[in-house]
Amino acid sequence: MDPNEWAEEIWSCSWCCAATHVGGEWFKISRPPYAPVDRRWETALTEGLPPDPAHACGFFENTLCGIGLPGIGPSDYLWLPERLNA
């Protein structure tokens, strides 16, 4: 289906969190700037995921490193790669 005013696709990179929006009312393609590394990911939370090491929340109920558990979602806190438990 071609993107039109009734359809919009969002393509996301799970590595850098860049997103491309295609379609929608104005038929625009937008590529927001990449966020700095310390602002790209939130800490992943779900029951059964051990607290150490801390994992970054990816997409589709997976962590950035590929652990898949039902209900994985982002916390209110950023995942910082320079922390010892990252």
C-alpha cells in the first residue's frame, strides 16, 4: 500500500533509535537527529529480568542486546552505557 493521508509508516532503528516517518497528511519523510548516546535508551523493566546488569529497552518486548521477555517496557530512567552495571 502506498503511503497516503490515511496511512503512515514509522521505521525505527533499534540500535540508534533514529526514526523515519513516511506518509501521513503531508506526505513528508522526516529523519529526526540522532540523540546523544546517553539519551538514546531507557532502562528495560519487566518481571523476570534481573536488575544487574541493567539492560536498555529495545523494541518489540526485547532488550537492546536481544533478551526477549513478555511485557518488557521502558522505565522512567535512562540506561547509561558508562555505568558499571550497564
